Amino acid sequence: MALTSYTKALGELDVQTLKSVLEEEGFEFVTKPYSHYSAKKGKVNVTVYQKGPKVLVQGTGTEDFVRFTLEPKILGTAELGYEELNNPDWFEPHFGVDESGKGDVLGPLVIAGAYTDKDLAQTLLDMGAMDSKAIKSRKKIAELSKKIKALDGLKYDCIVLKPETYNQLYAKFNNLNRLLAWGHATVYENLKQKQPDCMVGLSDQFANAKVLDYALGQKKIDLKLKQRTKAESDPAVAAASIIARDAFVSWMEEASEEWGMKVPLGASKQVNEFIRDFPEPERMNLIGKLHFKNFS
């Protein structure tokens, strides 16, 4: 399966160097929100985002561009095609867990997990599975989520904590990290039932490692837990990230239809306007995470 999407963190100096290379190679530049620049040539689209910064390469010419332009001229490495050599733990059987909606004032908290092994990890990499935050297209998220869930042998689990349930749990835990740890532990528990022989789990480190260790211990889950920052580079965590994001955005779309007004993402000015204009403020617990300062 040809690689059609690739993302990579860049150094600050790489941003201008890559722009010069794209200009030399005849790329046509266009304006794109939140980016330093975006350029296109033939079957390749290259966007360098301000946040990171990071580069996103898309299109059927992605693999050639990464191998023959990005890696030798900018990154100074040869990683594509050497993932198993450089990251052998990606290809060991393990669970990966990630969440979506944690920083959104409105909507649910969604936590998902996926089981992968050597073959599944390679298939996910070939498919272009990556951290969902790097995929800006709603359509692409939905397509990838559907394909991932249909992969033979890939076990997954996804829990959607609707705002009403989320608010009740937050009142119980009185701490977001403890709530998150409970959610991750619950997904690991469900995954272990589907793939009992898997003994390793990987989560993005969102708090003191002991918080999640304690939550797993409470559920008596026999699992070697790994936690690290930027865990979404791992194929299993990337798959979980995409499944979670798709479920989160789907819920927001359905809620927008149900309430007859668009439920905005994030914590923007539009969120405050939504809260102000919401027709049934006494039912705000059904759509918002009430511990956010936006409600005070």
C-alpha cells in the first residue's frame, strides 16, 4: 500500500530551508490557516504548520518526496522503510490508548484503544495512520477510522463519556487526571478481554505515571504499562487516536443536529457565545464539561 500521508516535527531552521527547497523544485505556494506555508506540485502537497513546527506531506507522491527530498535535504536521516529497525517496540504485540475531547469545553471525553502486532503495525504505517491532531480533514479521519476498525486481527475499544456522565465522574474524582486514568484503565480492561495474551500497554503520559499505575492496580489488570510523551508516533496509539477523534467529532455533529445549533470545538470565543445563547441553560450538563471556567 503506497504511503499517502506523512508527518514529522521540524526544527525552526528547517522551516525556511524546506521552503527554499520547495521553491527550487518549482512548488506552487498557497495560503493555509495556522501554517507557515503550504505548497503543491503534481501529486504532492506539503504544509508546514506553525504549531510544532511540523511538516505534513500528502498525496500519492508522498513516499518519493519523503525519501528523495525531505529526508536527505532537510532531516538528514533515512527513516522511511526502516521503522522496524529504528522503533522495534512499535512492532511488538501491544495495546495503545489515547483520548479525544480532553481540552474541549463542550462535548464528551472519548478514550479509545487498539491492539497491534508486527503485521498490523506495518499495515497502519502504510495506511498513513498518525496522531489524529495532525490530520486536519474530517473526511480523512472518518475514512481512516473505518479502515482501521475493519482490519483483520486488530482489536479495539472505545468509550464515549457523554457530558452528563463526564460531569458525574468529575464530581466523583474531583481531578481530571484521575478521571483520565480511570478511563484509560477501563479501556485496557476491555482490551484484555478481547486479547488476553497481550501483556504490554502504551499510553501518552498525561500526568504522574503513578496515577495510571494506581488505576490499573485498582482493576487488577495484569499489564506492563509504558507511558511516554508523544506516544502517538506509535501505530497502536495512532490508531486509537484516530478512532477516538472520529467518535468525538461524530458526537459533536449529532449534538449540533439535535440542538439545532453548531456545537463548536475547543475553548474558543465561539464556545462562550454558544454557552451564552444556549436555549436551555438548566440542561447545559448534557452538552458541556461544567468544571471549565467558561461556565463560571
